[in-house]
Amino acid sequence: MALADEKYVSFTTYRRNGTPVATPVWWVSIVGEDGAERFGFWSSSSSGKVKRLRSDPKVLVQPSDGRGRVRSGTSPAAAAAQLVTDGADFDAITAAVKAKYGVLTSITRFLAKANGFIKRKAIPYADVCVVVMPDPGP
């Protein structure tokens, strides 16, 4: 099964000290302006993975379930990630996530707002997209 067909992917970023941190993310495939296949997901600009990506764009991706348990028989793939807050890639990822996950996007938005209300802190939701470009290898 190709990465494009995955519903969830374990997305591994790195802390400044090099410690890997894996997080399950929704996963969509898009075609970039240059015609190359790219992948992506949306996130909050205040999330840990976005903060870690600001200092190190190298990531590992591997098919997983919604809880981040990697699928047996798969191996991690190196990739580079880029944060986008507007433009064609942002629009493509946003549309693809809404199309692929449907009503779940509304449910998670509501839960995020409720969490922010409980914590008495406004938490941004889906205000940044992460574009993932697979590493072509050597």
C-alpha cells in the first residue's frame, strides 16, 4: 500500500536535542505546482510538531493506525516538511482533508474549541498546513 492510500501516518519530528517524537496525523496526497506528488496534513500553529518543524524540517513517515501504532511490515521513510499558512498548497491540503475526512473535521474543530474554552485559552485550529516531500534517496 502506497503512502497516498493511507488514512493515518506516524509523523516523526525531532527535538533540538535530537530526540524523535512520533505523532499520528491525518494524511492526504496532493499534486504540487511542479506536478510532483506531495503529502500533507493540517495542524495548529501552537502544536509541538509545528514548533519542532520550525527548527528541523527532516521527518520520518510510516503508515500507522489512528493511535500511532505503526503497521507491521512497513518501514519509515525519510522526508522533508515545510510549513505553509496560505497559497496553493494550503488550499489543496485543506480541501483534500475536508474531502477525505468529512464530518470528522467538524467534530475535531468543535472538540478543539471546547478544549480551549475549558482551558480558557484560544487554541488555533488548522491554521497551518504541513507539506511533506518524500526524500528521493541517493
